[in-house]
Amino acid sequence: MKQEEIDDQVFELYDEYCHGNIDRREFFKRAGQLTWNRMVGFFREHLS
């Protein structure tokens, strides 16, 4: 997978984790929030 294929928010989040700015728990918490927000947006768009 190339960087161009990864969403910018996800890449920035992973970058924070790799550089030690956030711990693993915070990484997964934020990743889960991003995923949930994307799913809600998708369903709102397609089910309305």
C-alpha cells in the first residue's frame, strides 16, 4: 500500500503513534472514532 492510497487523517494518526506522541490505546481509540464517523457519514449519504 502506498501513502497516496491512505487517507491523510489515518496517515497523520499513524505518524503520531510511530513518533511516540500518542500511545497504542490512544491510537486505537482515535482510529475507531475515524472509522465510526466514516461509517455514519456513508450510511447517511446512501440511506437518505
